Amino acid sequence: MELLGERIRLARLLNKESGKLLGITLDHAPARGVLTGLMDIRATLAKVVAGGPDAVTMHKGIAEECLAEHAGKVALILKCSTFSPYHFCYDIPVTQVDEAVRLGADAVSFGVIVGSEHQAEQVRNLGAFAREAKMAGMPLVAHIYPRGELIPKDEQTKWENVAYCVRLGAELGVDIIKTNYTGDPDSFAKVVKNCPTRVVIAGGVKAKNEAEFLKMTKDAMDAGAQGIAFGRFVWDHKNVVGLMNALKIIIHKNGSVEAALQALGE
């Protein structure tokens, strides 16, 4: 059951028109190194906010330094854990819920790598963090991926493995679970059916072009996803605002890929 504070924050986080989420993640640097598109983080953030997402995900230091000028324009999901380029399967806590409250966040975000040798510790950490978030009335987003070293790479989008991830999050009280897209709407529909809470897809699966990227989004939404939480493909795009407008057509208006591509072209 969602408490009042949680409901108020979720209402700010989710799109008022559709109830879905168009989220953009800018939390990559601690996990993957300082990617080119994030080197000038202020400029990248400004382009993203101009596109009108429902929320941005970032770590506390960058949020405190860079988000104030955009206050009131976009909801903040505060990233509270991270892995690193040297410990890719080991997501650890780095921020607490009270810091999210102080920064005015509308949700907190936490990661778990399923199939890792460190999975048990990460699940324990998620359970404790979920309790802390619930007590503060703070919605919890969890990034849960089946990409640990114990799962073969060719099985990391297998629907059974992705379904385990989302069900794990639901069992521990997560409000929104971000995970891999399985590659086709029929298998992803099985993932969503297995989870009584909200599921959104990550953009980590590389698309060859905009049409493929938007089709993945459309297929996921048709399969029951509650939205997306995309990163590099969006903020590295030559037309960030145009691509986000195209995503809005699919996510918030249930539009076609063709209509989205037309909007992007315009």
C-alpha cells in the first residue's frame, strides 16, 4: 500500500496525461566512466530538460551542483547505489534516503545485479533500503538486471531471467523496476504479467538507428511496460529534443512508430 507521501511524489514523477514514465538517466559516470556525452554535464542536462522528460536520474553531487536552475521543470530520481568499471557485477549503496529528502527528490533509485556472485548481499541491501524508503514516503525505483557473471551473455535477455528480476523487485516492495527488454513483445508481456508493480525498460540494448530504437519502445509499451528509463541513445543523439518528442508520442499518446519518426524528422 502506498502511503500519502509516496502517492504525492509518484504523482509528480509519473506523467499526468498518461500515468507513464519517460525518464532519462544521467548516472553513468561512476559505473562506466565519464562518457563523452556526459563530459559537459551542465550542457547535456540542459538539452535533456529542454526535451521535457518526466524525470531525470542522477547522483547526489551532480544533482546538487547542476539541477537547481531546472528546479520545478523535471522530477528528480536520486541514484543511491552504483557499480564501477572494475566491479561491473557488484552494485553497492552510496547514498541514503534522508539525502534524497534533503535534495527534494521525488524518488530514490537502487541497483541489483542478478546472477552475480555478490547477489545475496545486493538483495539484502535492497531489502533494507526499501524499508528506509517506505518509512520516508519515498517511491523506490530499482535497476535490476540479469547480467551477473553466472548468467551467460546470450541468456541476459531471456524472459525467464528478466521475469525473475522484476518479481524480485516486487517481492521486496519496489515501486518501479527498470530492467532489460527481452527483444520481442510476446516474451516481454510474460515478464510484465509476472510482476504486480510497474516495469520500465532500460535503453542499454543498442539500436542501429532511430527507427529500431522507437520500435523497441513501442513494442515494450504495447507489451505492458509503464515507460522507459533511457540514457546514452537519447543524450548522445544529434537532436535530443526531437528524439524525446518522438518518444512522447509513443509513451504518452500511444502513437505509432511512423508518427514518432515523422515528428523526429520535423
